[in-house]
Amino acid sequence: MKKGFYTIMSAQFFSSLADNALFIAAIAMLKGSGAPEWQDAALVPLFALFYVLLAPFVGAFSDAVPKGRVMFLANTVKVVGCLMMLFGSHPLLSYAIVGLGAAAYSPAKYGILTELLPPSQLVRANGWIEGLTIGSIILGVVVGGQLVGEPVSRVLLAFDMPFIDTGVSTPPQAAISVLVFVYALAAIFNLYIPRTSAPVQPMHGGVCGLARDFANCNSRLWQDKLGQISLATTTLFWGAAANLKYVVLAWAAVALSFNTTQASALQGVVAVGTAAGAVLASVYMRLDKAVKVIPLGIAMGLLVIVLNFIDSIWMAVPFLIVLGGVGGYLVVPMNALLQHRGHNLMGAGRSIAVQNFNEQACILGIGAFYACMTRFGVSAYGAIAAFGLLVAATMSVVMRWHQRNCRQHDAEIKRLLDIARHDH
């Protein structure tokens, strides 16, 4: 791997770590203020909101400006959202602003991989990026849980700056004040991301022109016989995975009587499994064989339902590792295939923006569905069962879709797979 790849990984690690720790701090802040439970569940879809609203523009912006600079600016927006939460803005609004920064960050983060590395290294690079991202999720949720926990927060709140009244008086506020510095560390790494030789693509046409260009790019990816399958799979995976982190919190509260700090550690257990699955996929999977992992999506949905029958921590830990591992092995090759097709069809930044739009729209939809069930009194067990059935049923449709494509467009699919095999 080129030297700049490791700088990208470092910037991604700390930025993602802060995002996930802030999620736990936001939940603790909502619980401390007596907010209704549906607001906790709404954090996930609100984080995805700007991914959907700004998708036509962030991809084009990422292609028009050096991607390291885009990542730095996006990280600055995250800091603004973090400070808003610290100084009194509603956690839902503040976390949505952090999501705005993440929406701008993502096309640059993934797009630069296709500019920096050859196609033969994309699966491996995605394995490392996804594994590291999951590692940051592990550490982020654990750090967030510990920062709002009584032992650490007591130490943080005892710290006093001479002659300055910071206004930090609660454990969530103390946690958020630490996370501002983690975002700052990520920003420092952003400054050292190398500029690649890929030419920038100026933004033309104004808002309406960019929206039409994005709609065209979205249509092209959905019409591609491999792009549509990989996009459908990754869309559903991230829609499920992003909401799963709240599902695990809700399940741990009712099944194991865990508090937020304890339950956040179980999120880390899922992430351990996902990281292991991602690394295994990066070693054993080839770009042209990516579609063979589709049945794992059905298995992931069915495994979520099994959560309802687990009431012991000793059963929960190995089960959650397996659940995460299935997801990690599924997403890495499909994500690499999607990036490969998108880069060939329209360019890195635009293809990632299309991917983000679809994935985050799924996160928004599933998150709203789960929050509504919570709002109208559906039990955690009932919501988990509905969540798992939705994932399994949708992945079954995707698998049948690909099988139909293979029957009706065999020559085209073989040609596209040959391109992937040659590039690999």
C-alpha cells in the first residue's frame, strides 16, 4: 500500500471514533434530560438526513476539490456540531450537524482510494478501511460509554481551568468536551493526506444542473447489472448495521438489564466480529467473486431475530461476534465491487455520493420505522423481530434479482466480471 493510504486510515479512525463516542454521549444526554425513548432511536436516522439531502452536491464537490481538503473541511463541520451539543443545542439537531460533516467526508474518504490505488488493491484496501472503521466503532462506543460512566466522568468534572467557567457540569458534557479534541486530532491527519494525480472535475450547472447530473449517475449505477446488485446489497447492509447499534442497546436493556455504559460494550462486541469478517474477506475474496456472498445477507437478518432468545451474557458475546462476522464478510467484497463499477461509470466522488445517498436513505427509512415502532409502544422484542425479517426478506429479493440477471443477461454479466477479474 502507498504511504498516503495509512494517513487516510489514521484520519478515518479518529473521526469515526469520535462520531461513535458522540452517539453514546448524545443518548446519555437525552436520557439525563428525561427525553422520550423515541428520540434516542431518532439519533440514527437524523445522522443520515444530510447524506440524503446533500447527495447530489457532496460527490461533485469531492471531485472538484482535492479530497484531503474536503475531509478537513468536513471534519471542521463535525467539530461545530459537537460544540453545539456541548453548549446547549438539542442533541438531535447537533448530531444531525455532525451527520452533515460526515456526509461531506465520506465521498472523499472512499473516492480517494480509487485515485490512490490500482483496482487490484481495492478489495484489500476496503478490507483495511472497513476493518479499521469497525475498530474505531469498537473503541468509540466503549470510550463513549466509559466517558459518561461515573468513574471517568467524576475525574473529568473535577478538572477546572483557572479563571475560565466552561459550563461543563454533567457527565455527557464532560465526554463531549474530550471528543472535541479527538476530532481535532483527525483534522491534523487530514492536513497530511497527499494530493493525487487525478484531475479535479469542476462543478457546473448550479443546483439544478448538479441535481440532474446526480440523478443521471444514480440511474446509471442502478441500470448496471453488477452495480445494481452490489448497490442493493450494501444499501441494505448499512441500513441494517447503522440501526443495529441502537437495536443492541435496546435489547441489552430489556434482556440483560444493562445500562448505557454496559450496553455500549456489547456494541463493541458486534464490531469485533465485523472487523474479523472484513479482514477475512479482504484476504480470501476476489473482486470477480463478490456476488457469491449475497446469501450471507439473508443469514444476517435471521440471526438478528435469534437475539430475542438470548438472555445470558455468556451466550450473547459469541453470538454477537458471529453476527458481526457475517456482516463484515458480506460488505467488503460487495463494497469493492460497487466502487469498481462506479469508478468506471462516472468517477470516484460521484459514485460514492450515489452509494451514500442510497445507503443513508435506507438508514433513514429503517431508523424511522424502528423509531415509530418505539413511539407507538411496540416492545423491543417485537421491533427486533420485525427488523430481522425485513433484512432477510429484502436480501432474498436481491438474490433472486441477481439470479434473474444471470439468466437474462448472461453475456453482459460475464463481460463485466471479466473486467473485474482482469483489473484484480
